[in-house]
Amino acid sequence: MRTLEQTTDEILTLAATHFKVSRAELTPDDDFFKKLGIDSLQALDLLSRLENHFGVELPDYEIQGVTDFRTLASRIQSRL
């Protein structure tokens, strides 16, 4: 079973790869909208990729208002 730190690291790595930014630039507490320069549609694309990667489904009510990688990782971790 993954730890929260491992889940967070995987999310950061996947986001960096998908949005073509340096992994070193991303931290768990970053606001992914601001740090990646993405809009809500791109955030949904990222979420879909993360759901596929981790094999989970996140209901809208669980991710509404989530903007940082750490909280996103926590929500995904709770579904693993």
C-alpha cells in the first residue's frame, strides 16, 4: 500500500510530465491552478488521468474546492 507521501510524489510527477514543467518546481502545498497555469478544464483532465493512474473514482463533492496537491493526494489516498 502506498503512503500519503508516495501518492503525493506520484501526483506531482504526473502533473509535471503532463503539463511539461520541472518536477523540482512543484511542492505538495502548491496551488495547482496557479503553479501549472491551468484552467478548470485542464484540472479535470489532470483529475481524470490521476483517477486512471490510481484506479480510483473521486466524486465531485470530494474534490470541490481542492486546489493544492497535498489535499488532492489525501483525497486519492482515502480511496486506495
